[in-house]
Amino acid sequence: QMQLQESGPGLVKPSETLSLTCNVSGASVRSYYWTWIRQPPGKGLEWIGLINTSGGTHYNPSLNSRVTISIDSSKNHFYLKLTSVTAADSAIYYCARQNYYGPLYYMDVWGEGTAVTVSS
Amino acid sequence: EIVLTQSPGTVSLSPGESATLSCRASQSGSSSNLAWYQQKPGQAPRLLIYGASSRATGIPDRFSGSGSGTDFTLTISRLEPEDFAVYYCQQYGSTPPRIITFGQGTRLETK
């Protein structure tokens, strides 16, 4: 059974880089597409970006210049880096498997999420 | 960019009743381009419906999805206590910018 688990620092200083890891178990990270989504406290869901089986990436234009998603198949992990963070980047960050059905990309397996606060 | 508008913002119902949640897209596209998620407090979202009407694995048949074009509906019949949660709809852009977009959510609360 596939499981995802996010990890990373819970506190990041403004202007620094947020780095998160998603550990994938029960499946090869090279076999599927993967995505990051975040949810500010008390608010809705925001898609950050995805990485495909070839390592190609696609990011939300609202974050495009600050986001990097990558994969390490040797560790069966994928990663999120978000640079120049501000308080507006404080959120619960989820990693998820990206599946597709016709024109629809959707998320069918989710990690439990990790809370990140941006504060000095 | 597609905008998804969910209504109502909050709905108050009792166990045993039926709930009808709406999701309207700002652009018309494929009738299969919609997913629904359930999120309970402190938990990650859970996929309920994909392709507008296909139930995800393990989802009870009291959850059903329908719709096409710009108007989609999630119906929950015979509400159980565990169904009270926030529900989000989601699409993938069929035209640039091709991004994953969520609605703002509908809160289903106990009357």
C-alpha cells in the first residue's frame, strides 16, 4: 500500500528557503507523477506544482519563480524548495500522488501534511 | 485561468438527510474534468470522486458526482455522522495556464 510522508523544518525565517521532503513507500517514485499542495491556516487548498516520471516539472505561475520540485530515485523521495519565503507561505504542505483520467489531473494518495511557519 | 465557485459556502443538515453541493467552473470544458475531495479537521484531503462521477476506491455509494460543462454536483445521500466535513472540487486547466485549481470549499455541518 502506497504511503507518503512529508518531513522538514517546521519553522523557517523570512527570506530564507523552505525545503521539504516527501518519502514514498510502497511504490517507486519513478513510476508516477507527484505533486505538492499547500493550505494556509483556516483557508483552502493551493496547488504548488508537479513532477512527472521523466523529471519534468510544471509549477503554479503564482509561485513559478520561487519553486523547485525534484526527485531522488535512489532514496525514493521527492522534494520541494521554495525560496524567499514570507509569512504568506506559512501553511500545511501536502505531498500527493498525481493521477490522471482523460484531461483531469487529480490527487489520489496524500501524505498527512507538515506545518510550516515563516517567522523570525 | 479557471475559477471554481462552490455553493453554498456552508450547509447545515441532519444525519439521514441528503446533501447537494455545487461547483461551477468559469470556463466550459470536458465533462470528465472534475474531482471532489473531503477534508476533516486536522486531516489531509481524501479523494471522493474523479472524472466527475467515478467513485474513488473505498468510497461508499452514498457519494455520487454528476455534471458537465460548467456545472457539477456532489450528492451525499443518507448523511452519516462522519460525512460532516469540508468538501472541495478541483479541475485541471484545459487551456493555458494549465494549472490545478480548487474551489473555495463547502462546509457541511450538523444542524
